[in-house]
Amino acid sequence: MTDVYATLGASDAAATATFYDAVLAMIGWAVRDDCPGWRSYSKNGGPDGFTL
């Protein structure tokens, strides 16, 4: 399967993570990977499908 993803930049990773955790949870998305300075999300936090 081909990975499909989009990236968004922000100057405050911690504040942005708090915002996206809340907003994306409303549509069934969760953290897929959490690393220093960045975080990725996908449906149910799973490995398949679109990643933000």
C-alpha cells in the first residue's frame, strides 16, 4: 500500500498537539506516532490509510 499523508507546521508543537488531539478525536482519529517535536494522526491511530 502507498503511504498517503499531509504535513502541517506549527511554531508551538505542544499547544498544537493539544488542539489536534481534541479536534481529531471528534472524527475518530488518534495519535499514530509521537516523537519529540512532531506527532502523526490516523483513523483510530492505526497504520493504514491517510496520515496527518
